[in-house]
Amino acid sequence: MPRHFDLKIQAGGFASVMKLSAFTLLLFFIAVTLVMASLIGHFRTVPHISEYAYWLMTAAFGVLTFGIIFKGRTG
């Protein structure tokens, strides 16, 4: 089983490859889920999500920061 996953991102004429371990990949998907919930709660009225949209976005940035701190650690 590979220890790292390569996520290739292309924007315009630039390409970047992020090497994500299983732990940081999990944190990345948790952060993306929190951001999507926050955006949905901001633009639509959804009970409990709309009133905490700001805090969901803040939590997503916190999870991404946590993933950056532990980048490359697999254990």
C-alpha cells in the first residue's frame, strides 16, 4: 500500500503535485467537507448549518492548518 498519494492540481498554465499521506488526505477531505457545508449554509437556509457557517469555515481552516503541521507524518 503506498505511503503517499499524489494529487495533481492544474490552474492556468501551472501544475502542482501535492504528496499527501493517508492522514493528511483524510484531513484534506474533512476540510473540504466543512468548507462545502459552510458555503451551502451561507447561500441557502439550512437549519443549524446556516447559523454556524462562519464557524464551519473557521474549523476548515483549522483542520488545514493541523494538516500542514503534521505534513509527512504517517504514524
